Amino acid sequence: METLKKKILEHGTVLPGNVLKVDSFLNHQIDPVLMKEIGEEFAERFQDKKITKVLTLESSGIAPSVMAGIALDVPVIFAHKRKSLTLVDNLYTAEVYSYTKETNNEISISKDYIHEGDNVLIIDDFLANGQAALGLIRLVEQTGANPKGIGIVIEKGFQKGGEMLREKGFQLESLAIIDNLEEGKVSFREEGNSSQ
Amino acid sequence: METLKKKILEHGTVLPGNVLKVDSFLNHQIDPVLMKEIGEEFAERFQDKKITKVLTLESSGIAPSVMAGIALDVPVIFAHKRKSLTLVDNLYTAEVYSYTKETNNEISISKDYIHEGDNVLIIDDFLANGQAALGLIRLVEQTGANPKGIGIVIEKGFQKGGEMLREKGFQLESLAIIDNLEEGKVSFREEGNSSQ
């Protein structure tokens, strides 16, 4: 997605440890117009999947997901990273290991909003090792619904998550795939070469 | 805002301790169409304030804020509730006391996105004692920008936050004001009577 790649090149910052900081339009400040374009792009890429629910993870997944929800005309559910006061019972939970922080986090959704027969589109801001996506898939599987696809804003193609999810047979659509961040420079994978 | 009040009556649940649970369209599952209407309503109510930035708090403030950002054509910043890995320096911070949880939480924004001269619209999902709104105001004040107004989706009118913020002279626009939740029933304040 060219507008996204342009934005990453112009406003992204590469930090030590292969961290791409996109706080100026995605993870802290949000560019709502870009989010709308991203949401519409996801809706188009999954238009034949009869999506009935979008599932994402707080907080950075929410903006692109709500825009996809508008475009697909379906509700959006965001998984919580910790249990909240009004959501202590009635939960599906999954463990997500963070390689960056070397910790296990629990993510959860209520049992009320995704059910057997739902076709769920999973959306997240970043894909690196794929642990968050796997956690979201496990949540969907517990509900009895179908995980019909995964939409990612930025995939770190040099980490193993994308390959792992594609090998499992999921339709994974990443709007920008970064092949490396060497020497502080962002190099994108060419379009149509997502299986690389 | 009638569509919001109707949604609260149809899908809100009153829990013990004056808790109104609106997880089915705002705090966990999100109704994107309603969020769009809410964002447009905020944009209209603050249309003469020359808003240049929307500031909210993760996670439930993000969806209505992004929709307001689209309608106002300005960026949205969401304050973090904890420090994140890529945001350790360069922060403005404020303490927010939670009466519900009886804890102090730190909220923070980067120094990069709100500056002197910005006209900031603060948006949040709920207003009860006003501590989160005060924390967001303190963040804006540290930047040197102007807090031009506060947009709230649901105000608990029987708690003191609304009165306190109106007395301080802020333009506070709450799209639904609840006067009480007695006997598990939601009673709204009548429109045009926000100073009650």
C-alpha cells in the first residue's frame, strides 16, 4: 500500500534492536485519514470472506480496525491485555509471549461477542514473531468461530511470524512488509512477493 | 444524542456500585457506525474552536476520537497509561487517581505531537469523578497548548466530575448524561439542562 509505505519512509524512525518507531501516525499519534485508507484496504482484501466480526488487540490495533469495521459494516472487538474490573468472568483467554519484553501476557475477550458461525478478521498494527496473532487466533478458536484472515499494517518480514502464519494456511495481508532495517534504513519487500 | 441514549437503554447493563457496562458497543465490542456518529457530533459541537489536535486516553477513547479526528481533519493522540518500550524519554506525565480501583496511575504523552499554539479537544468515553479528564488537561497545559474543550461519550451526572469541569470554565459536551442508575435503571438528564 503505497501511501502507507510513503508515510513509513517519511515519518518512521529506526531505533537500535530492529525497532521501527511509527509513533507519529500509528502507535501514539494517529493519522485518521491514513487509518481510513488502511481500513478500506483491509475491507477490499477480505471482501470475499463474508467477515462478520473484526478482532484486534488494544491499543494500537483499534484505529485501523474501527475503520475496517466501518468499511465492512461489522462490529469490532478489541481484546484486553489485562482483566478489567467489569470483565472478570465470562472470558476466553490466551497467553502471548513477548520476545521484546521477555514476558508472558494474558489477553482476553468476553464470551458475549464472538460465536460459532462468525467469520472473524484479525487485525493488528505490527507482525513480528506472530505471537500476538497466534493469541488472537486461539481466542477465536475457543469461540467456535472461523478465523478467516489476518490483516497487518506493518509486517517485519525479517522476523518469523509472517512465514509461520502463511505456512499454517491463513490469508495474511500485510499492507507494508519490511525486509530489513539495516543501517537505519527501511527496505520494503516488493509487492506480490509475500511468500518470500 | 438520541441514537446513543437509545443504544445505552437497549444494550447497557447496570451493575452493582453504580457501574454502567457498555461493553457491547463502546468498551470492548465497538459499534463503528455509532462511533462515526459520535465523532461527527463532537466535531459539530466544537466546530468554532479551531481544534488542531484531539487528545484521548487508551483504550476506549480511541474509537470515538479517531472518528472525531476524521470529521475535524486533525491528528489524534492517545495518552498511554503506562510507559512503553519506545517511549521512555521525552514525555509529559500526569497522575490520575482512580476512585474505583483506589490506585494512582501515570498517564503520559510524548513531547513531539502537541505544542504551544495547538487547540486541543480532549475526548474520553466516560466522565465520573473527572480525574482522567483533569490528567489530560494537565498534560495539555504542560505542552503550552490550549485545552479548548472536553467531549465525553457518557457522563455520570450523579458524580462530581461534570460540575467540577464546568465550574472551571471548560466547554464540556457530554453526549449522554446519566442522572442516576437507581434500581438498575438508566435515567438520563434532559437535554439543555447540563448545568444541573
